[in-house]
Amino acid sequence: MSLFWQIAFRNLFRNGRRNLLTGASIAFGFIGISLLGGYILRMERYLAVQSVFLAGNGHVIVYAKNGLAKHVAEPNKHSLSPKDVEVLRNFANDPRVEFTAVSLKAGGLIYNGCQSYPFIASAMEPKALIWERSRPEIAEFVPELGKPTHGNAFWELDPKEQPVMISPRLSMILDKQKVFGEPEAVPAPGIPNCALKESRLALRNDPSVQLIGAAFEGGVALSDATVSGHVSTGMAFEDDTAVLMPYAMAQTMYQTDKTTAFSYFLKDESKIAHFHRDLEAYIHTQGLDFDVYPFYDERISAFYVGGMQFNYVMLCLFVVFVCTVVGISISNSLYISLLERKSELGTLRSLGFRQEQIRLLIVMENCILLVFSFIPAFATAYGLLRLVHHANIRILIPGLANDVQFRLFLTPWYLSLVTILISILVILVSYIGGGKYLKKPILELLGNSSC
């Protein structure tokens, strides 16, 4: 066998220029698939981290029956009671669980002193938000969103100030440019006259707002609030109405002790499906009827599901295109090489070498070519990845609230998958093409070369 490898290695350099071009097509195909896949994997992580940590959904989230669809219209009927929360919290002792969080989601109108605008509030406990936003996943994939874009987080202020955070887009709509703690942020004097420019300017510098909504059990929910900072959700359609507020403040405002949802954060993301199944079984044994969703359910993360479906289809089409080009390049190079070596192949056949042995030799030659192609391909892909990250290229993607840095995320398993895919393609083309050519009669192979 070692003799075959030596012969294959020498044959590789007999047609150096043609093999160089063939190797280049393999390398460029590998680089193209790797970089496109790296971008898609990066976007998958961005959207997943946004849904799991920034939106507070966790890896698995539990709502009351029909709570996801009806918690805004009928919050008192479709929310989790304190007893329900206690039952769900007991399952947090599962070793797969790293952290749990409760959230209250409600809506209403936010008033800036002159005009009101709809808002959707997401309320969580400060300790949960601190834990979520200090995660390494946030720092790696969404560093722009982990901290306030302006001002301070509400948990850094005294709760007596009734601090809330609003999205940058909502702050522009309300014309609330100043946040609590800034020297220019002062309360507006007296009752404002919105027709006067001076009054509108005073309101712009006033960080206070009023929140109006419907209490869970009926009636009006009111609360004064102070804008402590601006924070983005990462999603454009959510940023128009997003308000982030303390959980206790939300329960007081909406006059309830109930919870909209309960979230589980797992240690290992690959355990989501099994955990989801076990959690549903546990809830059933408790005689309860809740809706349980993994974060990648379309009803929880519609943008994640829709965006990734499109990206995966695009990647598959690109892979098919690249594999077709590489396959044609390999088959053309192989056919020309076999034509030039037909007398050599006929001689090997006449000396007693079986077709399978000669076919194996051809495959060995292309395996060595693969090795010589992958080495510079890996180096080039890594160099381009470092170059792209260092360049700090900013791109604006439809659906996202702000521009993001163009980054690539290449994992060992993905690079291994691309390597195996291209290797199988090259080996199959060599094996099938060489086998078909070697079926010719020995006398025909021993004839003069047609090239």
C-alpha cells in the first residue's frame, strides 16, 4: 500500500499546472462555503442570544394555557398564579437548569407631558436581568445590546425613583433625549403648554414619564416613572414600543401578584428538546395545563425561525452550486489526465493490476490533492476571518434595530462538515470517473494517446 501512495504522490506532480488549477477550485470552494456558513452561523447566534437572553425567553418558556396569545387581552385569566410559579420553580432543581426567571408582559400608553404613545412593557427582576446581560454569549455575539446605549440600567437607581428603560427609537418618538442623572435632566416646571417651544424643550429635558394601562383585574393602571436609560431590544419592530421595567414595579402598577411567563435557562443548549419533553410530563403529573415552548418555536421567535429558514435555504443553494463547479472541475481534470495516461493504464492492466487497484491509485492521487488544497484553504479562511473582524465593518440587516459588526463564526464541527463534504465529492468523482474509463479493453488503452 505504501508503494501505491508513493506512485500517487509522484503522479500528482506530473501534471502540476492542471492539478494546481484543480486544487485551487477545491480550495476556493471550501473557502466560499466556510465563509458563507460562518456568516449564517454568526446570525443564528445573534438571533438566538437575542431571543434567549435579551428578550428573556430563556431556552424554554412556560405560559398559562393560551397565555401567549391572550395575556394582553385577558391578563388575569391567562397568567400564572403564585402557586403555579412555585410548582414551576420546583422543577428548577433539575441538574440541566442553570437559572430561572419570571416575567410580566403588559401594554398601555406612555405619556411624555404632551402626547401619548403605545408601549409594550417587559418586566423582570433586577437579579435576572443582571445575570442575563452578564452572560459571555452577550459579550461575544451582541455586545452592542448588552448595556444601555445611553444612561444607566434601572437596577442601578434607587427603586423610589420608579426607574424604567425605554428603547432608543421610543425615546425619539417621545422626544425624551435626557435621562435621569444627566446635568441637563431637570423636571419641567408647572403645567406645560405644548404649543410653546419653551415648554416642549423643557419636557425634552425632563426624564419623567407617565404610564397608563389596564389593571389585571379591571380598572386603570397608573404609574409615574423616570427614564434611567435607553436600551435596544435588537429587533426593529420591537424597538418602536419597548419599555423595560422592574418586576415589582410592574406588579404594583398592574395591581396583580400574577406572572405572565416563567423561563428556564439551561446549561447545555443541546438538551432543550429532552428538557421540554420532561417539563411537559412534569406539569401533566401536577394536574396543570400550561403551554411550554422552546425558544426556537415560531410563536416565540418568529424572526429567528423565518430568518434562519431563509439563510439555510441560501446556504444549501450555494453549497449545491459550489459542489457542482468543483465536481465539474475535478471530472474534467480527471478525464484529461486519464486520456494522457491511457497507455500507462493499459500497461498496468497488462501487467496484472486489477481495475480496482488502478482505480484506488487514482483515488489516492486526488486524496493527496485534497490535502494540498485544504492546507492553504484553512489558512486563507482563518486569515479572512481575522481580517474581517479587525476591519470592524458595519452592516444594517432588515429587521434589526441597529447596524451590527460584520463578523464570522466558524466552529470546528462546521469546518469538519465542509471538509468531509468536499472530500466525499472529490473521492466519488474520482472513483466513478476512473472506474468507467478503466472498463475499456486493454488493447484500446494500449493504443496511441488521443491528446
